[in-house]
Amino acid sequence: MPDPISWAYSWPYYAITLLLAYIIGSIPVGLILVRQIGKSDIRKIGSGNIGATNVLRTGNKSMAFATLLLDAGKGLAAVLIGTLYGPDLAITAGIGVVLGHVAPIWLLFRGGKGVATSLGVMFAIDWKLAIISCAIWLSVATLTRYSSLASLAAVISIPGIAYFFNGRQLCEFTALLAVIILIKHASNVVRLIKGTESRIELTTRKKPKY
């Protein structure tokens, strides 16, 4: 039986995977798309976040949906590339791509909340967990109309579900993603407690005619 690969030889692969995944994650999709339609800097609109929820505040639903898909696509692509070299590198890529999204160096580490990108990561690692996460988000969002609360409920629930279906490693991985997302949602938690968090607008308000 061949000897296991020494960490001295394997760490560069992990470092390169983490760096490349970080670069993929740090592409500011929302910022780029909003600029393409002639709007001002998305960071000066609403919450200042570059994610799909804030893009929706521009009034362009299709652009918000495109941001959601592409942010999730970053997570999916990074992990699928990592998977080609083994499950451990796939998980390393998952961590790197989410860190890139929430703290892109080009935007002075002011990125998105990491929810959509984490969803893409989960779709690549275990699509069943991703579907369960979507179901939790949709249920809470429908009942409360709080996008942030729905996101928090989903990410907090997934580690336990991951442990039940997949074991400890995936539980620890999803718990790490949950911690990152919780940190990014700190201001949302404060607003939820105060009752000042904005809700999802289900209909477009029409301007009154005079």
C-alpha cells in the first residue's frame, strides 16, 4: 500500500484551491449587473449590500433574479472544480468561494451576505440539503416576509440535518458556513429584534395619480 501523501506536499493544492475559489467568489455580480442597466452604485442603494435582495430594491426583478442565479453559480462552479481533485478540495473550494463573496478584496472586504453562494455550494456537494434549505427559506419567508429571518432559519437548521444524513464532516462544514452568514447578518438580527427590519414586498406599489 502506498504511503499517504505528506501534508508538506499537499498543502499547496489546498492553498491554490482556496485562493482560486476566493477569486471566483469575489466577482461582484450584483454591482456589475446594476451598473450595466445604468443605475447608480448598488452600494448606495437600500442596505448597501451587493446581493440579490438589495438588487431587488432597484425595482428590477429580472436583474435581482439574475444576481441570485449567478451568485449561486459561483458557489456551484467553484465546488464542482474542486470535486475533480477530491472531496476535501471540494469543501476547501466551498469555504473559499463563500469567503470571496462576503469579503471581496476589490471592494475593501464589503461583499454580500453569502446566502446564495452557500446555496450553490450545497447544490454541488449534496443537492438534497440544498432543496431542504430552499424549502425552509421559502416557508419562513412566506410566513414572515422577512428575507433575512428566512435565511438565518435555513442556515441554522442545515448543520443538524447534514449530520443526520451525511455525518460529521458535512455537519462541521455547513456549521462553518452558518457562522459566516450569521456574522454577515448581525445588523439584520439587531433590526429584527427592534422590529425595524424591512419585509419582502410582494407587490409593486403604484404611484398615486393626482
